[in-house]
Amino acid sequence: MELWVYDFNLQPIGLVTAATSVLFNRSLAGVGTVEVRVSASLAQASVLRPGRIIRLGGWPDMAALLVARAIETTREGQALTVTGVQLKGLLSSRVIVPPTEAEDPNAYGYDRIAESPGETVLRHYIDRHAITPKDANRKIPNMALEKTDRGRGTSAPWSARWSALTDELQDICEWTGLGYNVDLVLGQEQIMLCRVIEGRDLSAGVSRVVFSPDFRTVYDVSYTDDPSSARNTTYALGAGQDEKQVVRIVYTTPDGKQVEGPITGFSRAESTLSVGNLTDPEEIDMETTHSLQDSARQLRTLTATVRSGGHARYRVDWDLGDKVLVQLRLPALGETVSMAATITNVLESYERGSAAPRLDVTFGEAPISVSRALKTQIRRA
């Protein structure tokens, strides 16, 4: 288990080979976390400090930014714990700054992009706010985009202002079915490369990958089916006041997709949502379904530890972002859970002396945290 350490100029400044443990949480749409524990007496421990970049082994996508450290003294000696975020966490230091009226008189205070593939939308915001911004002071050094836009992902128009860049990128990914990462590429050109991730559909066909305790491919399984926050009938409140306010009813499925109404009786679950000064029905519908995917959809999530040495090999037969088939029999309830779910998080846990990492995998979308729900409400207001 080798940890290479670099400065912001991407120059190597040390190598740590005797870490007690390393936890690396790869996130598809969000920003994953990293934790490294070492003995403080280790010769290279001093290079592990906030503001440094680390890369685990030879994987370009296993790079992280260190943001904090703590030292604990016990009878056994001093232990150093450094924590950080995936390298794409660098983008959290930027916000969506809308163009001025002089720059774009039709933007009306938002950074807008017309309906485009999800990959194009992601690249638009990364480029404008981190790589080639109008204000050169906002540029993140040594960061670049992949050269080719392959037009992947669901198409959507998008508008944003004053939100954290990584929050907006996560929303775009979840809306368009994509992910993204910032790789540490070291070769002839040393860069932090922003790339879009589109997983494979491995839930059917000859390449199907199935995770099930019955097949002994996973253990320590936890399944959550939570429809309590789902709302399917939303009164979207647009421009105007009192009786002149624009009001539109939007009907959605449990996963936040718009459908034709009406929905009636016990099946109807109402809510209200402010969509600002919008008046166009298509824009209101898009903003409403966008918001509901964050906060008012049915959640089905399964977490499990993947057994090493199984028939499906990590990073070969399956990886972060792939859609796989997950099955869980519940004989006591007379049910069988079967879901085609995207792998949204992979936590790799390395312990000193272990032959392979422990893999804790999240299938489907994790529950929305309180902090994220509050941030979403604030920036949608």
C-alpha cells in the first residue's frame, strides 16, 4: 500500500509505505472522503499535512486533497490521522458566479446553458468556474478538462447562480445519470484531469453482474425502502403575488420523474414548491422535477460488503457508476428484493498486512443528509 504525496505544483515530496490504515470513499456524483492513519514516529509522517495531494498506488482516480490532521497520544505512542476529500473536492472552493448584464443581457442573473447532453452541461460549469473563468484569479492551476465531449447523459437545460460548484455538479450528475472525477495524471504532462463518468448497464444480458447473499458475492447487507418523503402532486409557485401568482400542478413518479395526471385519492401526496420568478411552463416543470429528485422521492438503497475473490472482479467486471442487479431474499417477510441499481459509492478499506481491501458498496441513492437538504432549499429559494 503506497501513498505518494505531492504539492500543488504536482511535484512529489514523499512516499508513505507503512500506513496503519487507509479509507478511501469513491463517490460517483458527490465528493468522497479519505482517511489515513499512521504512526507519528514514521519517518515520512511529516509530509502528510493539510494542503497536500496524495495518490494511492498507481490509480490516477485514487487521488485526494488532505484538509485536516489530528494527533492522538496514548500509552502505545502517538498516532497521526489525516483526513481529506477526493481530488474533485478542489472544485468546492468555487461558486457559480453568473455573468453580468454586460456579458450576457439574456442571462437575467443566472449562468444558463440551453438544453444539452449532461456531459456538456457538466463541462460548461467546470470550465467557466475553474478552468477558463472570466476572472483569471478564479482559475485552478494545473486543472484541465478531457479534450473530447462525447455528449453522454440525459439532455437538460440548466441554470444556476451563487451555489457551490460541487453541489451543482452533483445535482447535474443525478439528473442526467452521470458522474465525474478529477484524476491525477502524471506523465509527459502533469495535470489534474476532470472527466465525466458514464457507467455500464450490467443488469441484464451476457455481461450481467448479480450481487446477492445467495450467491455469496456480498455479506453484511442493509436494505432501506423509504417512501415517507415522496410527494407526487406539487403546486409549483412561480412569478407574481397573491391571486396573480403563477401556479402549476406537476405530477411525478416515486423517483421524481414527471407524468401526466391527475393523481387522486389515497395515492395523492401534495406539496408546494417555490420556483422563483419563472413563468414558462416547461421551465417550471423542469425546476420542479429537478427539486423533487433531491428531496421528495422514494428512496431504495442497499449497502453491502462485497466478498473478495468472487466471480465478478472489482474494476474489471464492475466499477463505480455501473448499473448491476442486486437481489435479497426476505423469507420471513415473504418478499424478494430485486433491483437494477447504480453503484454510487465504493468505500475501499486498506489495513496494514491485508492482501486486498475491504469493499463496502452503496447500490442506489443514499438518503439525503440534513445539511445537503438545507443547502438545496437555500439555493433553490
